[in-house]
Amino acid sequence: MSRDNDSPEDRYRVFSRIAPIIMDFYGNHAGEAFHAEDLRRHVLWLDPGIAPDSPGRILRELRLRGWLNYVVINRRQSLYQFRSLGNG
């Protein structure tokens, strides 16, 4: 099986590993600005076996599911800010 496999089972496995780490990061940085690289490093530190682009993908999925909220402050700098779920 290749590392590029994107089956539903693989997506679920990656989501189930990374989502709790991202939710913890979200809880510890509520209302704060952060760079995508900060989140990526945090996730890779706790789970070094994941693909480097997975934290960003899972972050977007968590927002789509309504589990967390953030806004893009500066796309070029990959700067985001967590918001409460009721705020855009």
C-alpha cells in the first residue's frame, strides 16, 4: 500500500489520530493567532508519523464539522486566529 493512498479508511485513521491533537491545540490557544507552521510542528511533535500536510487538512475538516472555528488573518503568512464557535 502506498503512502499516497487516500481511501476512506486511511482518511479516518489519520483523522482519528490528529483531530484530538488539534482540538487540544485549539483549547490551549483559544482566541490566539497562530501560524499554520506552529500547528504543524505541534502535531508532528506528538505524532511524527503523519504527513506534513495532514494537520492543515484536518484543521479544515474540523471547521467544516463545526468542532472549532478560525479565521485567516493573512493567507500569505499562513496566519490564523481561533475564534469561538459562534463567531466568524
